[in-house]
Amino acid sequence: MKEFAKHIVSRASKSRPYVKWLMEQTTGIVRKRGLKAGLNYLWTITFSIEDGVGLLYPLWSKRPGLLRYPGRIEVEVTTKCFLKCLKCEQVYWNEPQKSLSAKQVEQVLDEFPSLKAISLSGIGHNYQNPEYEKILKLCCDRSLYVQFFDTFLLITPSRAKNLVDWGVTKVWMSIDGVDEKTVALQQQGSSYKKVVENAKFLTKYKLEKKSRFPELGFTVVVTKYNIDRLPEFLDLFDDIVGDSQRMIMVQFIRLIGFEENKHLMPDASLLKDAKAAVLERASRFKRERFRMNFTHFKYNVEDNKEPIECCASWAVPFITVDGVVYPCCGLTEGNQRKHIDKSAFGNIFKSPFRKIWHGDGYKDLKARISKGESPDICRMYRPCTAFKTGPALRQMPVEPRLDNVPVASGNTAYERPARTAEGNEA
């Protein structure tokens, strides 16, 4: 209980400069989407670690029974993507590309009658799902806190207007370079100029409509190609957002590595100085301009990981495009999904989620974490990137290697059939 009190005090003190902003945002969402949406927004900011201060995470990790049912979920709406981002496992797959229908998403939502928040995230490019806007509207109509990650390559002016008009809560812009050359290298098929223009249109339309939503945040995956230019990202984000919102949320995430992308990993010895340089650049702006999250910045550095008993990531189930239920999204990001799928906790299209939640998989995982033990699924083919789980249980399966995976220079990408922005083979 003493540790929990310290957590509350720590989180509250760090959040104090943003209380006024939070109240303004809550008032804005109540006016636009109603009281229920406002309460769901407050719940998410208060209890969710992804977008808020995670006040109850220490209790949930020590006493998992206190979380009777998830209030937030993540749903992968598609695995379609025409980009070749060198960091991403999707580039190295040889799997059919799929999308969830709006009807399937509605089926998922019906399994969570008291749902507060949903993240429409996953391994694909959401707007390549032909029913993605229908899915967004469906979630907004249920007064949920709705967020997703996007490159902004396919967010046209008409789509940007819908984001504002429907009241989508947050969009995280994922960009890994501050110039055309770096973006072209790391996010092959994207365009630095186009994504910046699309993001600026969104902020311009927000100003025009006097809307606080969607909140625009930014995610940067730190690699050896951009680690020396991280401070410049703050200048870029300030320019994009302008006067459309007072505070800008930024996440700097160290690469989640696996065999095919590990050549992108930055030297761990550079992380400390890179973080210091970012904080120095942030100090040149108004105090409340940037709220930065470096929690994930230290991923993969064993000494920096938190003990497994601190983990409550299982509080946000991740549901894949096939309906497979994972206890957290991190398990899907190591290019071993087809193997781990066999040990996942169930399929929401084959069994009610309540049965999965109270099943042996979740029971064992929560019991082990609360005792400081590593669940098997968390280290099947690699150790966890965020928590100290110990070595992987077994070696990765030996499989034929693809002929054209990226070489060490990072200048090429796996050559699968070219795909258009609509997801069809060219």
C-alpha cells in the first residue's frame, strides 16, 4: 500500500501542470459528444497507462482480481499495408493480408458492454481497410475514447474532416524522420512532404471548427538513422500543430528488435545523450508545450526494465485481425505471431470474451505476475521488451530465410509483390 501511495503522489505531481488542460479537454468533449463520452475520456486519462497516468496499475499488477473486466481494448482492424517500413514485422511476412469488417468490430464491442476506450491499432495501415471509416464512426457513436496510430499518408482532407466532425479522441502520427531522405529510407513508399501536409490540414480544420479533437500526438521509433536528430522532431511537431492545441504529446520509442530489423537498432550508449538533447530543445518552448514519454525509450536494455510484478499490460487485451486474444500487444511485434498464436488465450469469434477472460490462460498469467514470476507466453521466443522476464524459453523456429530481407545498410526491403494504397497487388 505504501508503494501504491508513492505511485499516486508521483503520477499526480507529474500531471499537475496539465490539470487545467485536462479540464478544458473534458469540457470540450462533453460539449461535442455528450456526458458519457466525457466520463469515458476522464476514465481513460486517469486509469490508462497508454494515454493517461495509470493510477491503478500498481493495484492491478499486485491484486489482479480487482480488475473485474477490461475497460480498454486494442483491436487490429487490418494487416494490409503497401508501405515497407524497415522496422515493422509486416514487411517480412509472407502472409495473406486481411481486414476486419465493421460487423465483426461491432461483434467485438458487444462483448464489452462497459467499454470506455478502444485503440484501433495493429500491424497494418488502417485506411487500407475499406470499412475503416465506418468502424471509426461506429466507435465514436458509442461514446468511446477512440484512438489510433497512422502515418498520415492516406488521411486526405475529407478523411481529416471526418476525424474532427465525428469527435475521434486522439490520433498518433507515426513518423521516423525529419526530412524526405530519412522517411524514404525507413518508411519506404511514404512521402515526408505529403504526410506533413495532411497533418497540417487536420490542425487547420480543427482551428476552423474550433475543435479540440482529435488530439494530435506523435510517435517516433528511434533507430540508428534518426537518433542524432531527435530534437528536430520537436520543431517539426510544433510547426504542424501550431495553435490548434496547447499541449503536444510525444513518445520516443526504442526499436522493438527481431532478427530481420536488428540492424536498425541504435547504440544503447547514445540513448542518454539523445534524451538530454531532446529535453534541452523542449526547454526552449513554453513549459506546457510538450508532454514527452520516454518510458519505452529504454526498451531492450535489460538493466532498465521493470520487474515483471509491475506489469499490468494484460489489463488491455489485444485482439488480432483473426480474432485471436493476446494479453498485450507487445507479443505481436516480434515477427513470430504464427507461433505464439498457438499459445494465445482464445478467439473472440469462437468463444465469448468473458469465458476467455476467466479462462486458464489469464488466470495463470495474472497469478504468476502477482507473485513475480514470468508467464510462459511472455518469453516464448524472446524475452519481454519492457519487463524483466528472463531468457526466452526456446530458440526461434528454424525456417527458410527470405532471399530479399533488408541488408545491413537498410537500403532495401523485402521484395514482395507491390501493392497499391488500396491494398491490391499492382
